[in-house]
Amino acid sequence: MKQTKVKDLMVPLKEYALVHEGSSLVDAVNALEKAQNEYNKREYKHRAVLVYDDNKKIVGKLSQLDVIKSLEPKYKSFGNITHMSLSGLSSDFIKSMVGKHNLWQEDLDSICNRVAKKTVRDAMYRPSEGEKIEEDATLGDALHAFVIGHHQSLLVTRGEDIVGILRQTDMFKLVSDRIKISKI
């Protein structure tokens, strides 16, 4: 029996929202919205755009959360806030940061007007090697990467090139469909 590979489930680059790293956040938000409206092949809509450089190489991702985080520039002074939230700090401590560091003090319209002029490069996320997976890897390898890394998606590679994206939502759909048809 043929084992399912990452490339069998990934979204190829040609079907994903792409934006240049020098584009504005407005352009990126528009590209994501366009991709969401046009991409009906899969049940789940895109929640990020992939970012390319002048050499047409994928250099990062810009997720909905990255756009939201870019609204408050003080978050950058905290370092890796994802690791902070996973490190066991109490929710009360994390909530106290809003008041202590004067986060989110401007009204939302003012913040959005200021941020709209930022470039994608300012807000994007550069994935680590742990967030990449070879296209011929097994789905078991991918599931392991999702669990260990707490990732929403993995960049799929062919050698040094990124050729697609494997989304956690698509993996969950496959797993849940198989659970539903399993023999009890």
C-alpha cells in the first residue's frame, strides 16, 4: 500500500497567496482576502500569505496573527512572545503586561492607519528550519512536527526550494475523516 506523503496533502505555491516582502501591509491583507475568495478547492481558507524576496524565494510568512501583532510595536521589545506564553508564566502575569507596558493605548483606527503604511518585511515571520518539511516526508513526520513545534503550518521543501505549505487544518481534516470511518 502506498504511504501518503506530505506532497499529497500540501497546498502548492501556485495556489497560495504570495506577496513581496517590500509590499505594504494593505497589499498583503488584500492578497490574503483575494486568495480566500478565490480558493474554493479546499474546505479551509488561507490564514496567511507567503512572502518572497527579489529572487522569488520564499523568505517568510505573514499570518493574521502577525498582522495583529504588528499593530502594537512594543511586543517586539518582549522577544519571542510565543515562547513566553508557552513557558508557564501565569495568565495573570501575561495580562498584567498590557497595563504595565501601556499596550493598546491608541484607538484602533489610529493604530490601523499608522500600520497600513508598514511593509510586509516589518511584520512577517521568518520560519525556522523546524518549520520546514521535505515533500517526500510521511504524514507521521508532519504530525510530529506540528505537535512538537506547535505550528499552524509547515513550509514544504524540495531540496532548498519551498514548493508548498502544509496546513494543520488540512492534516486535522484528514485525521478526523479517518477517525470517523474507523472500526470501533
